[in-house]
Amino acid sequence: MGILSGKIGLVMGVANDRSIAWAISEKLLSEGAELAFTHLPGPSSQRRVQNLVEQYKPKLVLPCDVQKDEDIAAVFDDIARSYGRLDLVLHSIAFAPPQELRNPYLQMSRAGWHLAMDISVYSLVAVCRAAAALMTDGGSIATISYYGGEKVFPGYNVMGVCKAALEHSVRYLAWDLGRQRIRVNAISAGPMRTLSAAGVPGFDQMREHAARKSPLGRNVEPADLANAGLYLLSDLSSGITGEVLHVDCGYNIVGL
Ligand code: NAD
């Protein structure tokens, strides 16, 4: 018996065992949650995610490109058919064209900007709307942000603009869904070496700097994010919504 026993969850954004979503998923599973997973459509993503999750025998491992309304609808239809309800959702998805991140933000193309915003920000709105219809007994939704949405990190560029929009979307979504007892929060995670992070120019310097400057004198570990994910997605955080929780070893409080 764990604190999530009997809870049904959906995790969107596991790419491999280094994904932030995977660290949080393993924690949720260890506390008794039953989870469904999505992966990017395509045989290699499917194989990678299936291999990773099969030890937990999930009922649903579904393809979903969040740019496609029909993919999102199909995921929530499947959850409705299999479980009839939903208690928690982890949205851990972002994308920006890597070639665009290598240029100054000033040079950002219209198409690249729309693509990054669509996948990294609008997807949360679409997912919250679909999830809310199944959260008949309240629920909790969490997404993953970065401090580059508050301050300028050269190279993070359009992703920083996306994270600013994501964090403010969290607040508006928390308002819209609050009376249905659905909470929406974000974790602002310190830098972690993942597939997505590999596309951010200067990422290793960001990590070194964060470890040097942060009060805890280290970078975040998967367990730090897993614990925070459990907190936000369970009743442990029952009175908290619209919040951006920094899980960054304190990096954001230091002014030098
Ligand atoms: P990751 O590459 O493991 O995860 C990113 C996920 O986004 C992948 O599973 C990928 O399949 C998914 N995705 C991309 N485009 C998609 C689409 N069109 N439809 C559906 N899914 C799509 O990397 P991660 O670092 O675990 O990233 C997860 C989240 O954490 C992202 O929002 C990222 O911005 C955020 N974040 C990461 C760090 C870090 O340092 N790694 C720090 C702060 C925040």
C-alpha cells in the first residue's frame, strides 16, 4: 500500500530511462499508482518505451504526437474505456528545432516559434482539457519547467520563452480547473542530462555553473525530481495549485 494506491495516472514524455518523466514515474509506481504511458509515434520510440515500462505491466502504452488533436483524443478515449476515470497527469514534453537554438533568439523563424510553442505549451492546455473530463473526483496535473523561463540563459532562447508561457499557463489552468478540485502545478527543474537537454547549446556549462552556485553545491538528481513529482501529484500537496516549485538545489535564490 502506498499513498497513490488506487489512483490512475497518465505519464506523457518518457523517451528513455534518463527522462525526467521516467524518474517521476518510478516513484509514482512505487507508491501504488497505476500508470498509462504515451510515447512519440514510430516503431523506435514505441520499442524504447515498451521495453522500459514492461516490468510494471501497464495496461496502456499509447502513441501520441501532441501536435495532433486526434492523437490526444484517442489517448483519453482509451483511458476512459479502460479505467473510466483519471486522477493524475504528468506532462513532461517540450521541443524546439535544435538548429534554431544555435542562432540568437532574434533570428527565430515564425514557423520554429509556432512549433516550439505548440508542442511545449499549447499541449498542456489541450491535455488539461481532455484530462479534466475524466477527473470526476478531482485530480492533479504537473508539468516541467526551467529557470530559463524567468531569466535569460543564452542558448536556451525560444525554450525560455516557452517556459515563461508554460508557467503562466499553469496559473490560468489552475484558475479554470480549481472549482473542479483539479490542481495544476509545475516543477522548475535544475539541469539534468537527458535527450532534450543534449539539444541545448552550452548545456554542460549550465550544469557546472548550477552546481557551483547553488546553495546545496550540486546538481539535481533524478530522485530530487521524483520526490517533488510525487508531492505535487499526490494529496501531500492538497492545498497547492498554480505553483511553480523550484527543484534546483536552491540555484534560483542566489544573486551572483
Ligand atoms: P526527454 O527528451 O527525456 O523528454 C522530452 C519528451 O518530450 C520526450 O519524451 C519526447 O518524446 C517528448 N516530445 C517531444 N515532442 C513531442 C510531441 N510532438 N508529442 C509528444 N511528445 C513529444 O527530456 P527531459 O529533459 O526529460 O524533458 C522533459 C521536460 O523537462 C521538458 O519539458 C523539458 O523542457 C523539461 N526540463 C528539462 C530540464 C533538463 O535539464 N533536462 C530542465 C528543466 C526542465
